[in-house]
Amino acid sequence: MNNVVAPVPHGVTDPMVSHPVLIRRIIWENDDTFTLTLDMGDWAGPFRFKPGQFNMVYVFGVGEAAISISSDPHKTNLLDHTIHRVGTVTTALAQKKRGDVIGLRGPYGSSWPIDAATGKDVCIVSGGIGLAPLRPVVYSLARQRDLYKRIIVLYGGRSPLDLLYRVELEKWANENGIETLVTVDRGDTSWKGHIGVVTGLFNYIKLDARETVVFVCGPEIMMRYTVDELGRRGVPPDQVFLSMERNMKCAVGFCGHCQFGPTFICKEGPVYPLPKIRPLMERKEL
Amino acid sequence: MHTEDLTTILQQHPFLAGFIDEHMKTLIGCASNVRFAEGSTIIREGEIANTFFLIRSGRVALEIDVPGRGAIRVQTAGPGEVLGWSWLISPYRWHFTAVAVVETRAIALDGECLRNKCESDAGFGYDLLLRLAEVMESRLEATRLQLLDMYGLSAPEVRA
């Protein structure tokens, strides 16, 4: 049983102990998704994380939930978590106000291999709240824009009102030379953008398959279809990375709640290279 | 527009990628260049369907009029994509309304002309139908995914 326990995260003496942090701001992105900005001023040293990693967010007396970090990795004093209100803990988090205190431990898990994209095109494919764990990637790429060729963000949402980070999506396109294509499943006549599934957006970009690194995050069914589409377009599997989601409890590889076949998502994931995860994605019982 | 220009435009459209010269010559007789201003209706639900559009630029939205809710946009088609196959299937009526979301340019292929050429030239007809079947398959797959409402619900194993 070697290497079962994940390394102790930076600044945290015991990976199972939460530390109190102050809620600085709450922004509702849509009807059931909100972004909590946490003040990390009292954390033991700067809170450093890599894009794709997650924290365990604790509502005292209610419980913990694993939430991806969605802010700029270079800003260590404020930390964003974009949260979909779907269960007991996230509903309790949704009721919090500015100035309230919650518990936090982390960061945990693997990260998007941004270095693998140096000198290449980067294509980010996201759906729904799947854009949240990829947002730190966009910040990181934009900060060192010259290191990459094309940066493409494909984003699909349920409706125009459900889209996350709407202002930023425009900003990325206008200020950072990022090709940003957004689509929704349905829209009214005021929506001038694309309507259809996110994989349909590949029709509008000319992908240089051999020279593109792809990061994918969204509902599993969306990721499966995206992987199929990338295969049809000739993108080598080892250039594709996905972030998987499961309910996590301990986050350090003890409890097995997040077991996905032979792997624990909290420890080896959530970001995986496609060749490692593809056989598991097709197994119904997982 | 000269026939040569139309041929070049048709050859560049992804729907016709690899279309052999002989079939391209057959097709060109049914083709004309069209342009739609932003907001204009291109086809209307219930009306006779007699055109197949190859979109060159812009964006077209397919709408269904839902009583009490107005027009709901269910899909868009853009450059390199196609619009409409009801011209092929009896009773040749549009099932959707299509509106130009932005100024849109397309090649319009006359439906009756295409049907006649498919009847008289089986090779041409088979090639065209195979391409249309690919589009239909892709749209069907996309529609199934949209029906899942995949962004609306979280799987039980990830609720917390």
C-alpha cells in the first residue's frame, strides 16, 4: 500500500484539518450557480495551487464538498470557487453571506499539464460548470500568451442565461487573442450566438490536430462525445486531457468514495490524460 | 455571377468536399448565389420546401413557434454547414422557420432541379444522399444530446 496518502498540501500541516476563511464576495452566475470569493489573508503563507486542483470546502455543522478552484493561480490572496447548488452542502454554501466564515482545506489533486502545450495550439472544451476548473488555465495561458500559438475556448451551456463568466468570455476574446466560441442548447430570438451542442463548434475552427493540446471538462456524456469528435479529427489521444468528477470525502486517498475503477480521483485525478481514463469512461458500472 | 465563380465557391464548401467534376457540373445547373439581411426569414414553417442552402458566411437560426412562448431557437447553422432537407422528402414542406441571425450568404440549390437530377443520374443522387445522410446523422446525434439536458442536472454521484 505504498503512496496511498497524497502529499500534504502546501501550508497545511494536517490534510484532514480545515482552516477558517472569510467570504469576501458572492456573485450569482445564474439561477443555481454562484462564485464564492474567499479572503486568504489569514492562510498560513500564500495559497498556491495549480489550475485544475480542488479544495474541500466545509460548512460548519453541515459537511464538506469538493470544489474546483476557479480563480487566477497568480492571485494568492483571493480565491474563487464556482459552485453549482445541487446538494446539502452546496445549498448551505448558497445561503452564506459576505463576512461569513467557512472551512477550507487543500489544494488537492492533479492539474492541467499546461507545460505540455508550450509552443502548440491549445483548445479548451467545456460545458456547463465545467468551465470553472478551466478558468485558471485561461488566466495562466493569457498571462504567458507568447508561449502558445492559437488558444481556443469552446464553451457550451444550457441557455444564454446559464452561461458562466459572460463578461470574461468577451474579454478573453477581445483582449487576449483567444478564439472564444460559445453555444447554448436553446435560446430565444434575442440570442445571436450559436445554438447546438459544444462538439458542433469544431465545425467552425480549423484544428491543427497534431499540434493541438486539448483540455476537456464538463458532464461526462459531453466529454465522451467530445473525445469521439477529437478522434474523428485526428487529435492524438495523448494530447487530450479530461477532468473527472466524483463525490469526494477525504480528498487524500483514504476513504475510497471517489474510486473510479483502479484509480482514486482525489489522488490521481481529477485531471487525467485520455489514454488512462478512456477505457473507464465506456464502462457502465463506473 | 459567372458559372466559373459558382464552381469555385461550390468546390470550397465542405459539404461538397471531394465531389467529382462530373457531379459538380450536374449540380451547378441548380445553383444560385443568395444573400439574406440580418433578421430576414429564409424559410417558413409549413411552406413549400424547394431549396437546399449551402451556407457560406453568417449564421442562420432554426426556430419553432411554440404557442404561448413565441419562437424558440433550437439550432444554428453557420459557414460550411447546410440548411434544409425537406425539399428531398415528400410532401416537401418546411418543418422549421429559419432566420438569418446576422447577414448571411449562401448558395441556393433548387430542390426540384436536384430531385430531377437525382432521378436521372443515380450516381449523382447516391453521392448527394450520402452527404446528406452524414449531416442528418450528425444532427440526430446532436439533438439526442440536447434532449439529455446534460447541463441541467448533476449525476447523483457528484451531488454534495
